Amino acid sequence: MERNLKNVLVISFGFLLLFTAYGGLQSLQSSLHSEEGLGVASLSVLYAALILSSMFLPPILIKKLGCKWTIAGSMCCYIAFSLGNFYASWYTLIPTSVILGLGGAPLWSAKCTYLTIAGNSYAKKAGKNGKDIINQYFGVFFLIFQSSGIWGNLISSLVFSQASNKASGVLAVLLIVIFLDQIKSDQAETEKEKLETPSFWSTFLATFQHLKDKRQCLLIPLTMYSGFEQGFLSGDYTKTYVTCALGIHYVGYVMICFSAVNSLCSLLFGKISQFTGRKLLFALATVTNTACIIALLLWKPHPKQLAVFFIFPALWGLSDSIWQTQTNGLYSVLFEKHTEAAFANYRLWESCGFVIAFGYSTKLQVYIKLYILLSVLVLSMVTYGVVEYLEAKSSPGTPTATKKENVGPPTQETYM
């Protein structure tokens, strides 16, 4: 347990350091580089590259390099983006945005794959439920990772130098390289299985082949909603409500509130999910988000209502902690044998949600965006409900975590 927990903490603190550097830069792109729309253009290019990366790179890199070196190499892509911000121009920011986008999907897919394998490995040895251990691992990860929003926004709000940001990115890479153990998907695999390395093309197409699984297709709305809801809070809520009523200098503090609640709730829900089950937590997130959306439709912000401006991001952080921990855990349980391809799809569709939300951000009025958000949320819960129904129907009376159903081509097994 100590070794597994150590590896979870190494990954978590590596992401904390990396995204403390990156988060502050991302939130200030449109303000720091407003000339000719350079900041917005760099974010658009970044997410476009992230979508392309999600389609192809994660299964290939994870199978060739393993999770550890995929994480380390992808982190270097984020450092390149930080360097590009030191000498911001069209010739530095756009190329480094592409580099970051290409590294983003492998980074997150490798992280999710690592935590899933580590959780299942410990669960088998300890005779525990793999689903519960995985949820705990994701809870610990998001507790530490989401706190990066606190430090990143605090740095942005206090306008510290960007030099400290670059240094924390380098420390993240060193932490992973030195302290993270390499991991294999199956310590007891036979010699024959070790020699059966999947072909390049089967690996290359693994992300698309995974869409043959109807459960993956049904989870697309839920995964995209994660991008929609995060994009709305960081883009539309801060701009339309906070900046207009309180001023731009409050944006960082509002996002710190969101990150702090998100961080604490991630650990809480990761722990209690073994008692409540994921369905009850998804229901809680749905009710909370729905209430917030309706309240925002009715609310007329006023500077004297200072506390209200922080209540919304706090409730949003509670909901987002459930969307992040439980959706990641759901992917881990449903697609245990195809983690690389599954989490590549996760990053692909979540990125699509971000891109769509950013794309119509300047085109539509805020009340229309809220109706869109509510519609996607309702659709997400319907399709998620179908997934739960299919799972219960396929193995009645059998815990989901014990299912060994292998959907899709055998070439998508996890080889490290």
C-alpha cells in the first residue's frame, strides 16, 4: 500500500507543480496577449491540437514508452508553452500552443491509466473492490491537483513573476523522473503475452476502435459536459458576472474559491463513494448544477451581494469534484482492459466540450449558454442512466468492479 500510495502522491504533486505554472498562464492569456487576439488564438490552437492528439497519440506513446515516461515527456510540452510566454509573439505562442496540445492528451491518459492499474493491482493483492480503491486514488489525486488552481490564481492575482512558474514546471518533470515507479498492466502475464506486441496501426486506430463499444458512445455527452461546465465557469461566469459587477481583480479570488472547494470535495467523494455508490453522487452533482444554472438565470448581480459571487463557484466546485472523480472512476471500471484508448476518448470529448464552449462564448448571450448547459446536462444524465442500466442488465447481482467483460479488439490490452 505504501508503494502504491507513494506513486499516487508523486503523480499528484507533479501535476500540482505543473498546473500551478500552467493554470495561471492559461487564465491570463486573453489579458496578457490581447494584441490582435493573440491570447485567444493561442488557446484555440491549443485545444484544436489537443483534440488531434486525443485521436492518435495516447495509445501509441503509452504502449511504446510506458506511463511514467509518457507523463514526463508530456510535461515537457507544458514547459515549452511557459517558455513561449516569456517572449510572446505569433512566432512563439502559436507553435508552443501546438506542442502543449499534442502533449496534453498523452499526459492525462497516462495519468488515468497509471492510477487505474495501480488501484486494481493493490485491490487484487488486498482482496478489496477495485472500484473503491480506484475512486480513492482519483480522490487523492484531485484533492492535490485541484489545489493548483488556488496557487496558480493566487500568483495571477498578486502578479508574481513568471519565472517561478517555469521553475515549478521543471520540478514537476524531475519529481516524476526520479520518484515515480514504472508500472505494468499485469505482473503475472505469460511470456507469450509479452511477445504479442500490438501492431502500429492497431495501436494508432485504438481510440477510434474503442467507439465500437456502445457504452463509450453513450458516455460522450457526460464527458463533453465536463468541458462545457468548466468552460462556462472559467470563461462566462467570471466575465459576465464577476468582472462586470466587481471588476477583473476579483476573478482570481473567485477561482481560488472554486479550486479550494473542488480540492477538498474530491478527497471526500473519492472516499465516501464506496458507501454511497456513484449513482447517488452523480445525482447530487446534477441537482447542484441544475440549481446553480436556474439561479444564474434569475439572478441580477450587484456589487453589494459579495458573498453570492463566491457561493456559485463553491457549489460549482462541489459538482465538478464529482464530475471529475466519478467520471474518471467510471471509465476505469467500465474499460479496465482498454484504459489507454478509453482515456484518450475521455480527453477527446472533454476537449470538444471546451472548444465548443469557447467557440460560442463571444457569439451568444449568457442566458442562451445557460440553457445549452442545462440541455447538455439533462442529455448526459439520460445517456449515463442507459449505461448503468446496461451494466446492471449484463451482470445482474454482480458488482461492476468484478466484471471482466472484454469489449473490442484484443490488441488494446495494456502493455507496458
